Amino acid sequence: MAKRLAVVDTERCVGCQMCMLACARRYGAGGLGKSAIHVKSAGGVERGFVVIVCRACPDPPCAKVCPTQAIIPRKNGGVIVKLNKCIGCRLCAEVCMIGAVLWDEETNKPRICIYCGYCANYCPHGVLKFQEIGEDS
Amino acid sequence: MSDKFLQNVLYIDLAKRLFWVENRRDLFEKYIGGVGVATQLLLEECPKNIDPFDPENPIIFAVGPLTCVYPLASKTVAMFKSPHTGNLGESHAGGRSAIAIRSAGYGAIVIKGASETPIYLSIHENKVYFRDASILWGVRSTFTVGRIIREVEPGAGVRTIMRIGRAGENLVTYASVITETYRHFGRLGLGAVFGSKKLKAILVSGKHSISIADKKLYRELYDEIYDAAVKSPLMRKYHDLGTPANILPLNELGALPTKNLKQSKFEYAENISGESLAERYLGRRIACSNCPVACIHLAALREPYVDEPYFYKTTWVSYDYEPLFAVGSMLGGSDVTGLLKLLDEIDTEGLDAMSTGVALAWATEAMEKGIITKNETLGLELKWGDYETYREAVKKIVNQPNEFYKALAKGAEYASSIYGGKEFALTFGGNEMPGYHTGPAAYVGFLTGARHSHLDSAGYSYDQKAFKAQETLTPQKIVDHLVKEESWRQILASLVVCFFARNIYKPEIVVKTLKTMGYELTIEELNKLGKEILKAKYEFKFREGFDPNKLRIPKRILETPTPHGKLTEEQIKRAVNLYFERLKED
């Protein structure tokens, strides 16, 4: 089976954005701009946070709308992105209703989780878990 | 320097509604960032001896090379001329402010001039919009202001929204700027400087990445710091109970200022302790961006409406050690619900909680002694622990309906200079005291610290360590410690890291982190630079008329015994003089 990143309990999220920084750091960058995971308040921090990341859906719409086949469905769920084929049309970002196709404004290309699990190592409060697809999702 | 954005300084002229970017590599190379750079910008931009409400008073925000890059590098430094003390203004805040400024592509922002009409600034990377804020001016609550801007502006998750309340609009000299709803640029009246410029809010957002000079070392070092942050007992303490974990130990020590420091032990300390608040009220913990600790504690205050059964509202109130001291023990209050409602009122109006509490404590004692009467307070009978009356008083401080409240809106120092009672007006260098009656080092620190804050040189911590070690504190020892600590803190505030992480960011670690960002500095060079930055701050202070001989020592601190016994004026004065001699040396 394939693995994916699961958001197991958003109520535990404190909004530290360490996951976002970890994702960017994996690419050797500081800051939040290269992150494929996004954390924002649920309408004011007192209401808690929303954690947005690709849930590795089995029949991904982002792959269906890509005019250049830059996004290919991965076996058992999720996608693989071929950035060299991407023309930056943003159709994938528009069609993903959970907003998990994030955008790298500096390269004008999508940022979609690659299911590496790196960020979960930096979630100190038990919000994220790297797990098999199908495991209590 | 490895990152091309840090050296960009965004200049904004509110009068001309113009903005431009200047490359200030000169400053960021020499002074790193944060307070080091902001001090130089303040010296450059603030004309000599101006009134703090003069349009020419600059507002400067600065971040540093570690911002967005290492854990707990989550703070922004603000500098300005303070309307509260009439001298150096410096305030630090977290939230998402630092990450947003750096991600927008700037190392610093300088705001000059004043707008004729209310505006708010919306900074989205290289675009600055001067948005009309007529609708927001005078809105009763800072919470509402934040909510409105949140709805109309883009950038959720990668933005900061700094705003002022009516206290800032009405130029209360200890008005704060609130960011991400529960964090503050507090103390020295940045909110009033915003108000004087008709600047209601600033939003900053961006998604620029930061280039790292040594990526391999970066990842290794990051893990080292991250592990230290999530595993250290100190960080655990700040996560579990937050800063209010200090209430009980300080009370036990006899160092918790109570009822305007008539006492240093509070009979109801248990009620306002971190433990009790966590059990009874804690509803959520939140973090600044880039900090795993999550020290921000929000109380969920559930209250019934009196006009309808089973109709409740839940208010979220952030609490920390200092506000709990200032409006808790200092005002002699045992009713925690009342205390939280007062804190909520203070945040609604956008006041500094510490100055508000200490000013009200002075007013309460002044009333007790008959120095002021109901004529001055407009019928309010200020009594220890009477939170309903204190809430009314806070509204009056903001609205300033008569001469007395106009005076109180300038703080305890000013009010006592008009009405008397200076001997129990607990201000140092014009700034209301923090919650530490720990011994001589704390007070020498409040007097000599460049911004008259406990955070300048942490004398309170030195007092406690010395007390535990049963060590006698001589002026010599105190000054040695304070100068060293305050100098080093200039480096931490230039990186910029949170002072809570000071035990993680030891000199060796700082040298390595800077190396990954393209700075080659040795520990000796950093120590030298820290002292140099401190001296530059004092250069500004002396330029603006600061005189160590005019520092006032309130008699009250000599009357109430500290853990180190009763303090003497002579002992404190000797240390203060010694500090300024030491500052001149290299």
C-alpha cells in the first residue's frame, strides 16, 4: 500500500506552522513559500486552525484536468507531479476543492504533497501522522 | 549574507502616500538585523528632541537573518520615540508578524509622516496599498477590527494584522498594538504613535522563500535546536502552564507585588496561579509562527446573559504572568472571572495591561489615602479587587472625560506628578513596574535597562538565582551581570529570537546559525557587537535628554521587604551609577 500524510486531529493544532517550514526546508529553502502543506486560522486563532494538505484521494480531479499530463495519478491514491511538463495554468489548483494544490509563486508551479512524511516529524503536538492509505482515514 | 531580501528596507510616507525600497546591506551586514538595525534606523530617521506625536516620529519594524529559518525566531522588534517615557521606545511581539515581514521580502519597514484621515496599510510583497480606514476608526473593539480586515484582505496563513484600539486613537501613552488578536507590541505606547499618524492597522503578507548559504549544516543545526526546544524542561513549562507558572513560586518567595506593593505576598495567589487557571479556564493554546512551544494560553470564559435563561457567551482571554500580576495581585483581586473580564476590556480597548494595572493600583491607593476623591474619579470608588469599577475606570482612561483621567492616560508617573503620591507611584524611567519584587538587581535593571523593562537585563532572574545560592548581591556583582546580560540580549534581539529561547541560543549555537545565513562572526565579535548596539541605544537616549541622575526611586520599594531583605536607596543608586560608568568602558 501507499502512504500518505493524515491530519489526525486539527483540534490539537496550535498554529505553529512548523510543518510548513519543514516542507520548505526539505527543498533547502527557508520561509513558507515552497510549502505543500498550509495552516491557517479557522476564522480567528481562538477558533483553532485548518490544516490543508493533499489527502491522496483515489480518483484525483487535479490529474484529470491537467492539460499537459504533468499530474499523474499514483497507484492506490494521490498524484505524482512532473514539473517539467507543467505550464502553470492553475487548473489543478482551481479544481481541488480542499485547496491542497498550493502554489509556488516564485516558479509559478503547483506544490502538492509528495507523501514523504518529513513534516510529521516536526509536528510537536500530534496533529499529523504519516500512515498507510486506508488506515483510519 | 546569503539572502537577498533581508537587506531590503521598505520606507512608507503616510503624508505623501508614497513608498519605496532601499538596499541597506550596510546596516544588515554590520548590525545583523532586529534591534541592531532598528536602532540605527531610529537614529537616522527620528529628528532630535521631537514630540513623540510629531508626524516625523518614525515607526520601525525589523526582523533578522534567523526569522523564518530557525525555531523560536518568531519575533519582530518595533522601535520609535515613546510617548510614555518621552524617550527610546522598543517593543517586541510575535504572532505571525516576523514571518510575514520577512516573507514579504523585507528586513525592516520604516513608517514616516502622518495621514490626515484614518487609513490602514496593506503590504502584499512589493505592493503597498493605502486603504481608507474611516469605517474602522472608533470601532469599540480591536477584536472586531481584526475580524473585518481578515475578511476583506487576502493572505490567510501567511499574513500579520497589527491593529490599534480606541486607546491608541485617543493617544493613551501606554496604548499597545495588537497582532494576531492575542499578542502585543506592548509597554511604551506604540499604539498611540499609530494613533497620532491616523494609522489604524498594518497588514503584511508574502510568500518569498529565503536562501540558505549552507543547506546541509542548516538541516543538522535545525534539528539540534528543534530537539532542544521541544525537549527542554523550560519550554515544557511555558507550554504546559505558560508564564503564569511563575505566580506561585514568586509568591512563595515573597516577591509578588500585591496591592500596589504594600505587600509582596498575595493571600489569593492560588486563585490567579497558572495551575488554577489551566484547570478552570484554559480553553486553547496557540503558538507564534515558527515556534513549537505554544506558550500562548487562552482562557475560555463562559458567562450567562442575565436577560435570558440558558443563553451563554464564551469570550477568549489571553493571560500571561505579567497581566495576572498587574491586574491581579497588584489590584488585590481574588475574583478570577472579574480579572479576566478586566483583561478582556483592556484588550478590547488596546491598552498595555501592565501599565494599566499599575496605574490603577496607584489610583486605588491614592483614593485610599484621600489624595484623590470621587470628584476626580467621576463617582467611581476604586477599591482593591473591585473589578466592575476597574472596568469602568479603564473605559474612562480611554475616553478621558476630565483632567484626572487625562492625567491617568499618561501613566502613574505623570498622574502622581499632578496629584501627589509619587512615593507609591511604581514607575521606573517613567514606565510602570513589572511583577518582580525580587531584590536589588531587578530594580537596578528597571532603572538602567534601555527601555526600563524587566526584559532588558532580567535582574529579577539574577536576584532569584542569588537568593537560592544564598549569595549577597553587591553593586559590583549586579552591574557586572546586568551589563553582560543586556549586551547579549541585543544579539538575541538582532537575530531575532524569542528571549524564552535564550538558554538554547547560546553563543556557540548563534555563531553556527549565522554561518548558515552567510555571516562569519566569532563569539568575541558578537559580544563586542552586543555592547555596541546597547551603546547605540543609549546614544539615542542621551540625545533625547535622558539623565541617570534624574532617575526616581519610588520609596515604596524600600519599605516592603524583598527576599534579599529591605533595599536601600544608597545601594541602588551606587549600582545605577556604576552601570553608567561601565557602559562608557569598552
